Amino acid sequence: MKTVNHWIGGQAVDGASGEFGPVTDPATGEVTTQVALASAEEVDAAVAAAKAAHASWGTSSLARRTTVLFKFRALLDQHREEIARLITAEHGKVHDDALGEVARGLEVVDLACGITVQLKGELSTEVAGRVDVASIRQPLGVVAGITPFNFPAMVPMWMFPLAIACGNTFVLKPSEKDPSAALKLAELLGEAGLPDGVFNVVNGDKAAVDRLLEHPDVAAVSFVGSTPIARHVHATASAHGKRVQALGGAKNHMLVLPDADLDAAADAAVSAAYGSAGERCMAVSAVVAVGAIGDELVAKIKERAERITIGPGDDPASEMGPLITAAHRDKVAGYVAGAAAQGAEVVLDGTGFTVEGYERGHWIGLSLLDKVATDSDAYRDEIFGPVLCVLRAETYEEGLALINASPYGNGTAVFTRDGGAARRFQMEVEAGMVGVNVPIPVPVGYHSFGGWKDSLFGDHHIYGNDGTHFYTRGKVVTTRWPDPADAPAGVDLGFPRNH
């Protein structure tokens, strides 16, 4: 059986704890790999390696850092097919979706390659007699990333390229459910010439996470995952004096106004709700139909959903793969099973679905629930599976109020032909990312990703300008170089004034 170990100090390191977790092929249900689970001592070793490496990496030139990142980008491009296959084998998403994940991660690597612009600082001359003031940004030191199973390559690349480009060293704790992609990224960074210890990977569970949150040599923590864990990460790391960005869960709404192109809206709803089997924090999981269009829109969504081909991720014919684990599949199915009792109309029931020849896989079909009540479990909870809820609203104002009442505020979208209504929505909706006739408004790499309310804990969004600011701290330097001919200034106990 394949074993995935840690990456510490520039090399693969066997798990010393003797504890291992199973990694399953979701399409077959078979355990194909075991992953080492780090002890606190192994986390300490990774942090120590990162701290030692920062002594030289933190003061290395921008040219040196970007040279390594350009080489890494080229290697990443060459190995994108291999990385996508690793993702499919352990996560289950279809190969094309896995390739898209790598491509979106590459966007942030591109941004990191151009970090010189982001870090150039500011200078004001002659703010007073022969006094200049400069603002500069410097790295934090050792920073950590804790990433989820649903994007095992992309989300780490939202973090470490910028952190490393800014002069930090990095410890990554990927999901133990699909760890192989992270180890491949570490190998490619080493091949690109990244000095040993600048990037480290420790696999593990809650014990490894909590040690990173408490470790005195970790200056900052980036996290993406569910809201309860994001809240724990934020509270624990902050209590230990760390800078934190913790991105939580979501219940992303798509508001469809009466004037919208219903065919385009239905296409978008199916794509955004069921892509990657709904295991996306930016998946549309609630459609709000305004006015009399509800029945027609639901019919169009149903028609399209019934045509989706579900199968193994390595089958080119498959459009949607299995869920990550059998336990998660059963949890998702439970929401569908209980929906009717809580007032919903079950238009499509995907529970009980299986694929011939892969009966032990973690399969579930597409489910569509109509006329869902806002107090039902299917609406209130982040299901994280291929279940789409449709709610009805009489007016734009009612639909907007429904969305803004949600405790989540990750992403949202409006479908309309009315520019005025779209502009009003983007200003009034309480969410961090808004799409206008775009169902999954994930920003490009040079803008920042992040939600509001219970979808984000901390002040900074991830990547973009927010990412650069998160991984650096500001310093202001005030300088006077007096002319030798100047008379001595003498003692002055008054508060300094610029003149």
C-alpha cells in the first residue's frame, strides 16, 4: 500500500508517531493509501526547519525568490496532468474539474511571480527639513496553512506562493483525506530550487492542527474549511497572539429576477450547484426565484439535472464524481430524506444512486428540492453535496432580505437583464463576492477571495492585495541626514512638529 509521509527540511520524512490514517478512492470505496498522522513533536520539527530557513530566506533578494517561483510555475504547468490525476484518485472529482483546480492555483503563482510590484513600498521626501519617510513591508516569519479536502492543490496555492514570495517560510497541514497533491507540490518546489525548510508539509488530524495554532514560533495561520472549525482556528490562534485569516462555510444564494434569461439561469444553477458533486464552498446551494417564474425555472433545472452523467472521475464521459467519504455521502442523503417532512417538495431524489461495477463507491445522485422553508435543515445547514434548494420570493426586496438574513455571506449571484437592479443588488447584498449573471464569482488571482459574516473570521481575505498584506507587516522609517554646515539643533522637549 502506498504511504504518504511528511515533507520537512526539503525531504520526505517517515511518520515517527506510528499513527496512520486511511486514504480512500471514492469511486471504488477501497483504501488505496495510508497517510502518516503527525505528532506534536513532528509538527515542532517542521516549524523548527521553517524557522531555521527563515534566517536566510527572509532577507533574500526579491530576484532570488521570484526566480524560484518562475521555475516552480513552469514545473507546475508541466505536471498539471499528474497533479490532476492525484486529485481525482483521492478526492473523486472528474479529471477536467481537477485540471481547472490546478489552473486556478496557477493564477496565484503568477501573482507571486510579480510580487516585486506589491512589495515596492512608498517614499515621501522632505516631509520636514531634510527628513524623509519610507513605508516598507517585511515578512512575518514562519506561517502555517491548514487546508480542506475539496481543493487539495488550489487552496494551498492560494496561500504558500504569496507567503514565500513575501519572504516567509511555510508549514502546510493539508487534509488527511487527499494528501498526495500537497506532497507533489513540495517536490516541485524542491526541484525549482527552493531552499530546504522554506516549505514543509505535515500530515495529520486535530492534534497537528492544534499544535500549529498554539506553537510560539508560528506567526500567522491561514485556514479554509467549515465555519465551526474556522471559528475554533480563529479563537485559538488569536489567543496565542497570531495573525489569522480563517475562511468558513457558505450557503450561496442565486437570486433569479423575473426578467432573467431562464435558460441561462437554469444552466448556471445546475453547473454551480452540482459541479464537483457540490463539494465547493462557492457552490450555489440555494436558488431564490422571484415572482411567477418559479415553476418554469424549476422545470428547466430538473430537465438539465436529469441529463448529468455521474461516474468515476477518470472516465472522460463522467460529468460528476462521487463524494469524498461514505460517511459524508450518508450525511448528505439524510438531508434529502428529511426534506419532505420539513415542507419541501422533492423534485429529484439522488439518494440510492449507484454506478454499475462501482457499487462500493461513495455515490449519490443529484437532488432538487423546491419550496424549501428557511427554517428547514436543508436550508440552514451547509450540506456540501449535490443538493439544490429552491426558495420562492414575491419581490426583489423579499428575496434580498432572505439572502441577507442568512448567517453566511461567502458568495452570491443575481440573474437579470436589468442593469439598475443588478447594481442595486451588488451594493445591498451582504456577501463578500457577488456575481452578476455569473453563478460562481470566484475572483481572479489578483483580486482577493473572502466572505462576510460566518464565512470569514479575521480581517483579511485570501490572495490578491489582501494576501500580500496578510503575509507582511508594515514598517515606517523616518530619516534625517543633517548637513555638516547645520548648527546643532539643541534640546527641545516639545512634541515633534513638521515644518
